[in-house]
Amino acid sequence: MHKPKITLHLCAPRGFCAGVDRAIQVVEEALRRYGAPVYVRHEIVHNRFVVDTLKEKGAIFVEELDEVPATDQPVIFSAHGVPKHVPETAEGRNLLYLDATCPLVSKVHKEAILHERRGREIVLIGHAGHPEVEGTMGQLPAGAITLIETPEDARAFTPRDAGNLAWISQTTLSVDDTAEMVEILKERFPQITGPQKGDICYATTNRQEAVKAVAPKVERMLVVGAPNSSNSRRLVEVAERNGCAKATLIRRAAEIDWDDLAGISDIGLTAGASAPEVLVEEVVEALRERFEVKLEVVTTAEEDITFLLPRTLREQAA
Ligand code: SF4
């Protein structure tokens, strides 16, 4: 069979970040130490394939702690972080909990707490309803943090005291959109304080940079990731804003729209921080079945970051 030729531009870095890798390890290590079941509050990371694989090994996923029975088995909090009342409730119920919150999310929690201690009003740039935003806002009493989602919100925001203001952000936002909102806030409130290098994490930044390098060279970009994964959805936007005619979020190879790829010669491929490499490989294989693929890897950064497991698991290992 004659196969049309394509060049597949593979973004690097892509896929799993250190925080996701650690969160999955926490569940696997907990299963090894305590046996099944272990309870996990919320999807440990936003990827169905990962969640289903852990379910098969004995993890039980719940949305809230009241779904967890009285048990000696551990409860794990997801990589996105949790509001303060969640560990407090777990303690009140004598539940053993393990916190898989990404250390880079915990860093934002600490910033929020510090700003509050210093009496500052806090603006959080992020997306309403995302568990990370709920976790960060939940570090402080209701009303302490104002959420800003758009440049319009940044223009409309009225602080109680413009001279005593701080901003923080969700870790998985669009780098460019966030810079725009910070700029608006700084113009309006020159005394506003915030993180020196921002709160968007290295993984989100690096994946967006790789997509920016590939987007102008391709007519289509496939982004492997889940619809509820913030950083995956941002990769779709970044691709389309930087020269790629159309970017599509796919959970797996089965979701590829083959009609849409007909007659296309250059395709980009990346994956959100919660998407495992095995799903990228599946997409490459599916493309190879239909096309004669020339693979070009576009590397814009090298990553060697790893995070230690939570102390409880480390201590037991020692
Ligand atoms: Fe941590 Fe960033 Fe990965 Fe989120 S995307 S888990 S903040 S490293």
C-alpha cells in the first residue's frame, strides 16, 4: 500500500513532569507498603489512562473525604493540592494521609500564607473550578484571595488598599496570557509584589516553549492530554497562536481525526504534563500505520528535575 509521506515534529520536552511522576510514585509506593486498597482524593493526575492503571492495582478514587470509610489504609491527596480543611478533616477522623501535592504547588501555597501574614491582599491568576485553584484559595479564609481569570478581570479589579497588594498564580497557565495580566496589574498598581520568576512551573513553561518552536513548521498539532488538564489545553492554544493552523487535544490515538490529516505534510506532536509517554508512542505508531513518517525531534530544553517522596514514605523506606 502506498503511504503518503509526512514529517512528524516531536516536541521535547513533553509529557510527564517531576510533580506528576512523584504523585504516581506516591500511590504505587503506598500500595506496595500498605497493600490495597489505598484511597486517592481526586484524580491523582488528570489522565484517565493513569487513573485506570492505578485502579487496577488497587487504588480507589474519591472526590471528597466523606466517601472514605473509617479505615487504617492511607488516603492520598492529588498533585494539584488541597484546601487546608482537607488534611484537618483527615486528622479529625484519624485517617492516615499522604500528600502528593506537587512541591511547586506547595510553594505557591506558602507564598499565599506569607503574603497574608504580612497583611497583603492577594490576587490569584488562575482558572475558576480547577482543583489547584481551589487548593490555593483554600489555604486562607474565604475572601482573602481574589481570583483573576482574564485581562478584563485584571482591569476591573478594585483592591481594598492598592499599596498593599500581592499576586500569585496557578502553575499551569499560559505563560503569555499570565504575563499580560501581570503587566496590567503592575501598571495599575505599581507597588504590587509577586514572585520574582512567576509561579508557572518549569514543566508548563518548557512544554509551551517546545510547542512555540514547532508550531510555525506544522499545519496540524496533536496534543496528547485530557480535557480537564490545564497545561494540555494551554498547549493547544499556544500552538494555534504561534502559527499552527489547527491543534487538537486527543486522549489517545483512537481519537485522531484521520480525515483532518489528509493531504497534510507536517504534523506536530506533544503531550501535557500528565500524559504518559506510552500514549505518545501509541500515536506515533498509529501515524506510521497510515503514513511514511520522517521523525524530527525538536528539543528546546533538557529537564533533570526530580522530587523526593513525602517524608512518611521516605522514612519507612530507610
Ligand atoms: Fe508540578 Fe508543574 Fe507538574 Fe503541575 S505541571 S505537577 S506544578 S511540575
